[in-house]
Amino acid sequence: MIFFIGIKGSGMAALATMLHDVGYAVSGSDVEKHFFTQDELEKRNIPIYPFNPDNIKDNYTVIIGNAFLEDFPEVQAARANKTCKCYRYHEYLGLLTDHYHSICVCGSHGKTTTTTMLKDVMSGFKNTAYLIGDGEGYLSKDSEVLCVEACEYRRHFLAYHPDYAIITNIEIDHVDYFKDSDDYRQAYEEFARNVKNGIFYCGDDAECRKLHFDIPAFSYGFNEDNDFRIVNCESSNSASEFDLYFKDQYIFHYHLPLVGKHLLLDALGVIALATMMCFDHRLIEERFRHYQSPKRRFKIEEFNNTIFIDDYAHHPTEVKVTLEAARLRYPNRRIIAVFKPHRASRVYYFADEFKKALSLADEVYLLDFTSIDDKQDGVDIDIHYLADMLPKSHILSEDLEGAKELSRYEGDCLVFMSSKDIYNIADMTKELMHK
């Protein structure tokens, strides 16, 4: 039995379904509150138990979610049982990647989207397994390639030794652990030394440009000094086309169902890797036509003439990009930002940046911290810390009363942003608008 402590975590849920699908007996524990990640677990009848040290049985392989520290009762029970083999999530995933031709995607922003694009393209050429940060995972006994979203949190991606890697950008995050921007960038340089065959990095990103590589590395972007370049780009409100160049040589004219510089850069990283693998560009382009954005990444739903956008944005740069995209897409509607932060240290460190980003909205609603790991790093602030910096903001209760307040904005564009379970208040708001 493989037992997951915190099985509803996005990466944990994906890994659990993957191992189940290749024949392992899988179960796990978590809080009883519903998370979207548990839907695939339930489809497979994977047992999910409330937290209890008695869940840990002899001879279990135990995979521990990163939110659960060593003093958590189930973790203590697993460590104390000498018949159990215990791994942190990233440790087990690192062992799994060693069994496949593996490709890791890392970066401060865009790694979930890029990994999704990567698996869509690779699946057209090889039997491709994948593990993505939106809770999606796939593995079969015939899989040849494994695409993995690799998170830099506490240097966990150093457990991976992939054949290839894509680095989307580098902007300091996880400030409870990393000392400063130099320390953060150094982690990526350490990761780069783990890559075996080749690296593709965004050359438009100044921090990526500072990295040193010991293996072949190729830059990509819009700027002229990149190896792979987007040239003559034109976009509508639903698609973009551009010429692909490699070292000043024209390669192919792409038509992609993508809008926005950040999405085109994510796509270019995948195209660059696929080019070096000698994949046919017409087939690469065709694979992008099947692309659908990952779960909780700028997901748009129109409900009773009201626009609901659900996004994973939890860093100020991501909040800014999300609100700008909403404004661009819906210029004639009021933009209502609903933001639930993750980790008090992130809010404390980036308070000014969050203030500027959230100020792009017409109205701002803030939800308080509720996650088990929000204050593990010792920063003890609540949502009033950010609200006090935004005089026109409102603190919203995560209940029926909060949903009633949001339901007043029928006909507007409501943008829900969080790496946590903000979608619950969005669902309550829709129910009220439906009545």
C-alpha cells in the first residue's frame, strides 16, 4: 500500500492517480473539506481518510505532503514505524523520473501552463506521462516520456535529474526560505547542473540570463539576442501568428490559439525543445490546436451575464497579469478582484507589489488565511495587514454572507485569485445569482 499524507494536494493527488493507474494499491488522508483535486481520486475509488495516526499500518510506503511538518501526528507515526518506507513528495517523484526519459519545467510563473503545453505536444509523438500542478497526472505501463512540473520550493526540484528542462522565468518567491534574489537564482543554477542533455530558458528574462550552464542551453523569446525567436507577431482577440527563427534562420510560420505575450513565451519554450528533438513543425502546430488551459488558470465562465474568472494567481506578478488580461478581454465591464493569499510571509514581503497589482481592479475583496501552512514560517499577520494598504478594499467572509456581497455584481467580471480553495465562494455566488 502506498499511503499519501495530504492526498488532496495538487501534486499529491496527481501522483496518487498515476500510481493507481499502473497497478499500485493507493490510499491517503486529508481534511474533509472538498477540494477539486479529489474528483479524480473519487473516480478511481481511492480511499481518503480523515487525519489519524492510526491510518499508518505496517509495511506501508508513505508519501508525505510538503505542507505537513515533522511534528504532524501522522508523519510522526510513519517515521516511528520501522516497517514503513517514508518519502517526501519530491523525493518519491525524483525516483520516479529516473525510470523515464524525463523533462522538467520550472520557473516562478507559467510552469503549469508550459507543462500542459509540453504534454500536449509530446503526446503527439511519444507515449507521454505527465504530472502537472493543477492536479492532473497520467501514467501507463507503456509510457516512454515523463513531463513534470518542478517546483523550486525549498529547493525540492534538486531531487530531479531530468534529461531536459525548460526554465520559464526567475522572480523571487517563497521568501520564508530563500534569503534574497541571489539565493533564489542560485537554486535554479543548482538545478541546471542536474539536467543531463539540454536546457531551454527564457532569454527575455534578466535573471535567467545570469545563469551559467555546463550543458547545451538555448535561449528563447522576442528579443533579438535569443536562439529561438518570435518575429513578426500579430494577434487577434483569440489567436496569434508569428515567424519562428532559430539563430537568424527562418524555420516556420505558426498560427496558435493563444493571446498574450506570457502564453506565447510559454509556447515558445515547448516549440524550442520540440525543434531540437526534430519534431515536424506542422504536427507541433496541430498539437497546439488541442491545447486547453490548465485547471484554475484563467478559466472563464459566463453565468447569468456575469463573467467568472478563476485563476491560481498567488504572487503579485501573477495577480497583475491576470487583472490586466481580464481588463483587456472585458474592457466594458467592471473588474472585481477577489483575492485569497497563501502564506503570510509572501504577503508581508510583497505587500507593496500586491497593493499595486490589486489596485488595477475596480473593486477589491480580500479573504483571510485559512491553510495549514499559512503561518508556519513565523510571520503572524492577518488579512487586515494588506487591507489597510488598500483603503477601497473590503474584507470578505468565506461564507453565505460573503457570497451575497459578491452577488451584487451581476453583469460585471468577477476575478477569483488564489492558489487555495477560493473556488468555493465562487460557487456559492453562482448559486445565489441562479435563484
